[in-house]
Amino acid sequence: MSNRNAFYVGIVALGLLALYFPVFQDLVADWNSNDNYSHGFFIPFISVFMVWELRDKLSRINPEPSYLGLLVVLLGLAQLVLGYLGSEFFLKRTSLILVLSGIVIFLFGFHYFRVLTVPILYLLFMIPLPAIIWNKIAFPLQLFSSALAEHVVRSLGLSILRHGNVLYLPTTTLEVVDACSGLRSLMTMFALSAFLSWQAKFSLWKRWVLFLSAVPIAIIANTIRLSATAVMASFYGEKVAQGFLHEFSGFVTFGLGTAMLITLNFIFSVRSSRDAKNTM
């Protein structure tokens, strides 16, 4: 990047920061208070790291600025205004993606934008879903997770009954609430699997499998958590489903899901290396 382009980028970055500063303030407040999106703190840094990793590839591209980028910027700014008029946080926050895309196209062209598409879109993982969408997904997941936990606990020979998202045990009753639906870990797993699949060096279909594996992995990890909690509650009462032990089990679930993702990534990497050697 030439000094002139670096100057323009710096000016645009300062203007963008000033324009979206209130939006960033609201986002940080959400990350700090909403455990479902506490991973949002890491997303901008991962996105910047992605761009840094692409620096050599970008340096070989001849910038071809396009005025079509201004149209995209205007669409993004219009969305931002609509978000303010309607007090719609999701519209305001996602407008940043459009504005960033338009700026890249306007300053550097579509070839640059194609290379930076994933780092830009990755920022979507830091934006909380609207409550109406979150609840539409969370409640069915609560029922599904409850049903899976019921089957696992019963298969272990323990008595359990389920009504909706409530599990009835001999010694206590457990309710699978929103936080235990698995959606929180699913969002985090998607963010992690997207980064791993982007960085992977194996074939495209394996990268898609790695990315989409976030769904079954999050479900499996959450089912293990709920089942273990139900089993312990059967012997030690409801205290194991509350307080520190409940929070700690959340960390264990995340660690288990992360370990499964990394293991799958490792398996694909080893297989791809072997296939490459066999074709030589």
C-alpha cells in the first residue's frame, strides 16, 4: 500500500470510528452484560488478524477503485439512519458491514473486496441477533436439548420424566432455560469454526464440513453438560445445578466443544497431508 493510500485509509478509519462510536459503545455494553455474546470482544481482533495474514496477497493486487463502492456506502448509511429512526440496534450494527464493504470497493476495487470478504463478514459474529430471532431459535433448542438429556439419563438407568423443557428427577426438578439451550455455545462454536476453516489448508469441502460441524459439536457438548448436571442432581440435589458448579460446567462445555473442533481440524489436516504425499 502506498503512503498516499495509507493516508486515505487513515482518514476514512477515523471518520468511520467517529460515525460508529455510539454503535460500538452499545456493542461493548452488550458484550459485557450478555453472556450469549461475550465472545464479541475477540471478533474485531480476529478480523484484523485475518487482514494481517492476507497482507502479502493484498500487496500483489493492483488497486482499481470503483465508484460503485460509493453506492454501497450510501446504502449502508441509509440503513444506519433507518436503524436510528426505528431504534433498531441490529440495523445500525450490521450497517457497518455494508459501509466497510463499500469503502474497500471505492478505494481499492472489487478484487481487494473479494480477498477481504471473509474478514469483513466475520464481524457479523460480534453482532447479537434480534431478540425475536434469538427466541425463535432458543426455545426449540431448549426442547431438543431437554429431550436428548432425558434419553441419555434414562439410558444410564436413572429415573427421569420430561415435560417440555422441564426435567423431573427423584430428588429435584431442573428447568432447561434459555442459557442452557445450547444456542450460546453454538454461536461461539460457529465463530471458532469459521476462523479454523478460513485458516485451514485442506480442500474446500472439508473446510465447509469443519465450519458446519459447529452445529453437532455444540449440541453434543451441551447434551453432555445437561446430562451430567441431571445425573449429579439425582444424587446430590439441585445445588449442583446452581451457582459456581453451573457456571463452571459452562466453561467445561466450551472447552469440550473447542477440543472437538480442534481435533476435527487436526484429522482433516493429517489426512490432507497424507493425500498430498500419495499423489507425489
